[in-house]
Amino acid sequence: MLVAPVTTYKARSRKVYLPAASRWYSLADGASFQGGTYIDASAPYDEIPVFVRAGAIVPTGPDQQWIGEKTADTLTLHVYAGADGDFTLYKDQGTTFDYENGAFSEV
């Protein structure tokens, strides 16, 4: 992910360079951009410009403030087309040190 925070007071956009050799997607709206170019990224007050490289797989789940606040039953995978990608999902109990003794899983 490429995070492009706005640091200029009252700015609503900023110039962002997207590295070459890949396509990039806006996390906010899914718009696609060719790498190796500069774009004018929209930056409203309530949103930081974030871009995801083609081939990325981004897992998301319910918002939680702490482990155990609620059950994370649903996991959504956001797959960004245009390149091969992979990832390893790691899971442990989250409340003990049992992972040190092998009590975890990787998918």
C-alpha cells in the first residue's frame, strides 16, 4: 500500500507518484492508475489517499478496539487484479503466549 497523507494546510488534493512496473488502485473508490506516473490525488478532510498495487490481497474484518471485543467471524478478501499475488493468513488465540509453543495456524 502507498499512503499519501496531505501535509499542506487546507489542501484538498496532492500530487502523488505511483511507482512504475505496476498498476495501482485507489483504496477509496477503486479507480485504476498506471504506475510510473504522477497523479492528482483527491484528499478530502475525512480521507487519506491510499493506493494498492495490482496483485495485492488485503484481508479485512469487523472494526475492533481490542482482542475479544467481538467475534471476527467474517473475513473479506479484497483482491486487486492485474498481477499475481499471494499472502499467508496467520491466526492465534490473541490473548495468551501459546503461539510461542506452536498454537497458531497459517493458511
